[in-house]
Amino acid sequence: MKPEACLEVAKRSRKQAEAYLERGNAGRAFAHFLLALKLCPSWKVELSQHFTSALCSWGETLDQQQRYKDLFNCYEQALEVFPNSEEVLNNLGTHLYRWGHVTEACNYFRRAVACNPGFLPARRNFQGSCNLLVERWHFRMLNDSVRNDAYRAAITRRILQQGSYSSVLDIGTGTGILSLFAVEAGAGQVFACDYSSTMIQIASDVLCANGASDKVTLINKLSTDIVIPTDMPARVSLVVTETVDAGLLGEGILQSLIHAWEHLLLPPGSKDQVANVGKVVPEAAGIWIVPIECLHIARKYQLQKSDKTQQDLSYLVQKESSLAEPELQEVCSNRRELDLSKLGLTAKRDEPYDTEDLNTVPEGYKSLASPCCALHIKFSDCQDMAAWLHGQKCVEHCLTCTQSGQVDAIAMWFDLHLDDVTTLSSAPGDDSDRDRVYRADCWDQAIFPVESPICVTSGQKLNIHIMCHGGKVSVDVHDQHRTEDAHTISKLQNAFSSSKISTIQNDSQSSKDLHNNDQKSPENTSSTAQSDNESFKHLPLNISANSKRKTSCLDNTNCRKITSYSSTGKHLLCEHNEEEEEEMVLKETKEKYKVTLNDTNMLDSLDISRSESSSNTLLHKVPESDIIGGTQRLDCSAVVSQGVVQFLNDELWMETLKKTAVVLHQQLHISSVLDLSPFPVLGLHLLMSHPARLMCVVSSVEDESAIRKVAELNGITTTQLQCVTDKQLQEILEDGNAQFDVIMAHLVDLTGELKETVFGMIPALKSSLAKGGILLPQHISVMGQLLESDWLVQVSHVQTSSNTCGYDIAPFINTYQVSQHLDLNLSTIATAVLSKPVELLKFSLERTTYQTTQITSTMVTRSGMVSAIAYWYNIHLHKDTPAICTANPSSHVNQAAILFQPYVSVYDGQIIKLLLRFHQGLIHVELEHGDGDSN
């Protein structure tokens, strides 16, 4: 075809492509753009954006239709035209990631970053896939020289005992470092297995670099899938493994070793036998437990009762000079308060334990008893391991509290007995007082939060049960006092069916005695004609040990036990008469009954203080503030998402939301609110003073139930509240009919990262604002600070071969290192602060684009090596309220950091320039070239 004809066809195809794209037909637009660009490559620059837009839309359509082959063909053709397009490479990687081809996706993300290091979506995807392919704990373990030296010594001793005919299986080989120890010690044969193809490739490179590739056979399988003689010629004499987590058993060591003893290992032989017998490194493990009090842990799992959350808004407003106008104070005094004091929330947990480094936990912790060695597991005893694995075995320990406090969790750590000489410990603190026990830094401690905090005094007993569920350690704790009370109450329940107990309907005089100051009401003067038997059927007796956790506690001043028992949040009232027979009056909401009991010993054991005034004195009376409309107000107790509990425990955030509600109440006429917060606190505040409607987004049925309970307790009708899912909200916004006077966006994730998905919604949110409406927060500042931190370096990449016993491992695993670290609590990390905080970026939600690049300068305040910049946010909900700082120690949002490579030497007083890139919530910071001396 002649050049003139080619150009004419290209122009026609381009025109058709643009028309199809405008009409939303992305498939035809892509085909015509592709033809036009192949015929006229000089158009690449001006058409690249339209081309990639058409490709992206068409790719999404093909993905939804599961036409994967067609999708991949389209991207292959696109890469022929734009081989170095970061957007095309990133989008193809995204599709592969969705299909589960993470390794291939990671390669495309890596290519995209190489094409344009400033393209943040590709950088974010690359780092996310690296985190998935090579978990971050690999770096921490390889940098732990204590752990590595201990394993090296134990493996060497075992192989020397067995001789040159020893054969080794390394289960979960990772980088292959344990296999290198076995080769070094002279093992005859070494096999190494790992399920991850990425780790097998890294191990292959490591073995080759260290001259051991012909001495170790790599098997890309789980050890439980290995078959003899297909994968190995015969059983081995030694299994080495380090498949343990902070909870010891969480990585499946029991399952692996049981299978190994049954199918892959030689029999164990006698104690003194060393040749031709099977051995395991580690040979055993011990678990230690201790009850602890820790506010940081409590805030994660239990809604805290804080004086600050109950402060009067008028008082809060008076503290702010900017809000001290008389009109606003009058508004505060006249408006109804949102009452959260009845909220009793517990975080839902998907795993039996969490992890914390107790050495650096924020605000510290307090051990309430002496650590107890709770159990010992022999990894050579197949029967014992199977019993633990299948939940057929458990242990119980009775611990005596050594000081008063509140049990928020049980902390657990382990001793890993590699052999009879060397033990590694994950204990917090220093274990130097124990001979031949070495503390490893690569493990945190396992934390088992209690279902409900337990107040204890010195000398009090705690019963702790330990067993295994689903291959993981499970810990349950019971206050012995509660257990005894529960047993007594159970006896009381059974007694109701005996002839000693009779139920008598209350007469009017008894009702008057119960509420001698009350006005007459149907509840207080009831003379219902039900028979005794009918009344008895309605008497609620579902009382359990757990049901009184919210009301049974200790007085902090004198540790006096308060014995207000409850069932499902309802009060149980008791009346005592010191005659020959004990009399109890049980009152629940509207019904009153008298129970006659001959067994005085049973009542004595109930730990209920007896009245000394008169026979009809009430031992526990429902506070009048808890009576609404003649009925008792119920506590709002529920299990909700952990994010909800942490959000509501953020006192600064809650306080600022209250103040913002006051400001909005004064400035706007509000009829409709959209609150995207984890819990719609601002929206509920506004509904207390406006006959408005509230729409909120929920992630679970439990969260929605808790929101509705709070609304009900505060007199908010169900017609005012609408809970929707993320998908439903998207449909509502796309429909375009909803209009809101106030929209509260929640832009920050718990990990310290801005939510990219919410930034994508902002145009639709702005379109849904009513005339004169307001979108919150009004602006956000990204704050940064230069740091020198060895800890951040150790968890990011392998530093030197000295940490890995001289073996060359770093170059191969460091290929998967990442620069961005999320979910950090800077107050717990050992760092040297090298500058004052500096504002890196300030943006408003009113802006039309959320993509920028800018340079900021900061002055060094201390000489050192800059290894990272930490960042957090100052969130200004409203111009008339103070900012929320997510670096606040009690913030429910953690901080993040970006590591610099190479590190830079700086001196006091030096001016450092920082290059910030921002794209739809994604953040990246670099040191400008020429600042300081690189290392």
C-alpha cells in the first residue's frame, strides 16, 4: 500500500476510534486506534492517552466476561505499539494479579516501574506483589544473627552425631540457609522443600552462588505432599525446620512433623541411639504465659469507657477560643447529646491471637502474675503432637496474681529447644539469666485478648486453659471468683424447680417498697391476674458467668468487688429479709416476683452484701437515669469489626467530631447526611439536633446492628437511618438522585495509607452535595520527618553476609525489598529523629485533580544517616475545629515510612530537599539528588 493510502486509512480509523470511544464502545475504539497507530506510529504521543483509556475499558469488559485469552491478545498487541508504556504494563499486571498469577504480575509491575519510577500505581502494585511473594518476616529472620548461629550449631551437632551417611530434609526452606548449614556440616544428602515457587527460585540462586546447587535437591511442594520414592529416594535421618510463628504452631509445624514421622523420617529409636534413627531440629518447645494489663491492647479489642467521651459539649466548646461565641454556647446547652456511654463493644477476631512486641508496646504493659511455663511439646512424639493438633489434649493452670490490675490479655511466648544444648526464646526482655537460652529478635509475642476485661487483686486466682484449635494455640482465661459465682448461680437455677421455692406475685405494697419515690405507673401498681405458674414461666433465669462481665468489676480505689449481676445486659435486683427464711425479690423491667428460699447457705455464697437497715431494703436499684418511659434502658453490647472499636477509642477523633457537629449545627440547615466513617458518629450527633436522614456505610451485619442500637438508645427513629454496603453506595452515587447537606468522607486507612478507592469516589461525592452543602474533611496535610532507624532497615532488606553466617543471600532476596512500610507505630520504633516535622503536602477535597509533584525543604536538626522519612496526617475536618493528628499516641490510625536507598549522611543545620509525588492518595517521597553524602 502506498504511503498516501496508508495515511488515509489511518485517518479514517482514527476518526472512527474517537467516535466509538465517545459513544462508549471501547472494543471497537481499541481496534481502530490499534490500526491507526500501526499505520502511523508518529501519532503515538498524542493518542497514547486515548489508546490506553480504550484498552483499559475494553480489558475490564473482557475480564468480566472471562474472555481471558482475548484480553491477553489485546495487551500483547498493545505492547507491540507501546512496549514501554507504564500504564499498559501496569494494567496487564493488574489483570494477571486478579487471576492469581502473582509472579507474572510482579514482573510486569517491575517493568512498569523501570519505565517510569514516578508512576505511583505501578510502584504500589509492585510493592504489594513483592509483599505477597516474599513475606516481610524473611528479612527480619535473616538479619537475626542469634537465631542463625543457634540453628547452625544445632544442625552441625546432629549431623556430626549421625555421621557422613546422614540425610536431611529442610521443611519450608525459604532462602535455603538451613540447607547450607547441613551441607557445611557434611550431610550425605540434603533435600529442601517449599510450596512457594518464588522462594524455590531464590533458594536455587542462593545455593548456586554459594557452591551448593549440586548438593541440595529442591522440591517445590509442601512437605505433606512429598512422596517416596517419587520426590526422595528414601526416608531421611534428620528433619530441620523453622516453620514457627509468634504463636509457635501457627505455620503448621505439628502437621508437618506428624506427616514427616509417618512417611519421611526414620523411626526415632532409643534415647542413646544416634545412627540410623530419625531426629528433628528443633526437638521440642515450651510455651510460657502471663496475664497482662495493657491499654494499647485493650483499645484494640474493647471499647474503653473514657471520661473524655462523656464530656459536655458546651465545656469542650469553651476550651476553643474560635468557638467561644455566646450564640454557639447557647446552641450547645440547648441541643441533645449523643449518648455513647451505654456502648459496650468487643472487636470481632478472625484469629485466636494477635502479635505485639511487648518490649516496645505503646505506653507499656504490666504483668499481673509471674510467667508460667504452661506446656511442653516433644516434636519426636507423634502421638502427643496428634493429640494436641486434634484438640484432644489441653492443660489448665491456676495463676496467682501478684498485683492488682485489669487483665486485658494473656501474653504468650515460647522456648524452642533446638537440641539438648541450645534453646532459642521469643520471650520479651532479656533471658540472659537462663543458661544456654538465647533470645531471638525475629519473633514477637502472641497476644490472646480476653473476651471481657477482668479486674483482679493481688492474691486472686486465674484459671487459664490452653488447647489447640485448627492447628493453632488457643487460650481461655477465667476469673476463679467468677467461676465459683457461676457455679452458685447454676445451683440457684436448679433450685427453682425444687419444692423449696415458691413464686409469689408482688402485691402493690411490695412495688411501693421497690420504688418508694416513684409516681404510680402501670409497672409499679400492676395487679395482673396471671396465675403463679404462668408468672413463673416468664421469669428469666438465663444467667451465666459471661453475662455479668460488664457489671462485675473492681473499684479502682479500694479493690472492692461490686456484685451487680446481669443477664444479657438487664439488671437482676435482689432483696433480703433476715428472718428464718431468706427472701429475694427479682425484678426485671416490668415484672416483679418474690422467691422464698430455705437454703441460706446458697445465698451466702452469692457474695451479695446484706442490708442492715430493714427487711425490705433494696440491695441494688436501677438508676433513674436508666429508666426511659417507664422501661429500663438496655446496654448496647455487641461484637463489631475491630476497626469500629479502634475508631471509637480514638478520643481526639471523637472529641473533634463532637465539635464539628456543633459548628455544623449552627451554620447549616441539615436534612440529609452521608457518613463514610467506620461508625457514623458525626451523623448520629447531627441527628440528635436535626430531623434529618443519615446514610452510612457498613461492612458487616454486626456493625449495622450496633449502629441501630445506638440510634434507638438515643431516640433516633429507624426511618432516619439507612445502612448500605460499599456496592450499594456506588450504585446510589452513580444514579445521581441522592443529595446530601453534609458528606463525611473517611480517607485514611488504619495502616496509615490514604484510601485510593475513596479518592476515586470524590467526584461522585461532590456531585451528590446539595446546594450549600459541605464535604468533610475540608483539607488534609501530609506531614513528614527524617529518621535514622536500624529497625526499619532490618525489616526491609538483608544488610550484610555477616548476619547470615557469611553466606551470600542478600542480593537474591533483596530483589523483593520494598521502600514503603505501613502500619507503623513510631512511638515504639527505635529511631533517631533528624529533623522537625515538615508539611510535605496540603490538599483540599475541592480540588479537581489529586495528582501532583512538588519539592519541599527541611532543615536537619541532628547529624546522622537518613534512612527513612516517616509520614502521617493532620486532618482538618472543619476550618473552625482543631486538626486531628494521626501521630497522636492514642490515634487509631498508624503511621507509615518510606526508606531511602542509598542512605544519606547529613549534618546539623543542613537543608534537605524532598521530592513528593502524589497520585489519587498514593504517596512517594525521595531525597533530591545532591543532598548529603550517599552510603
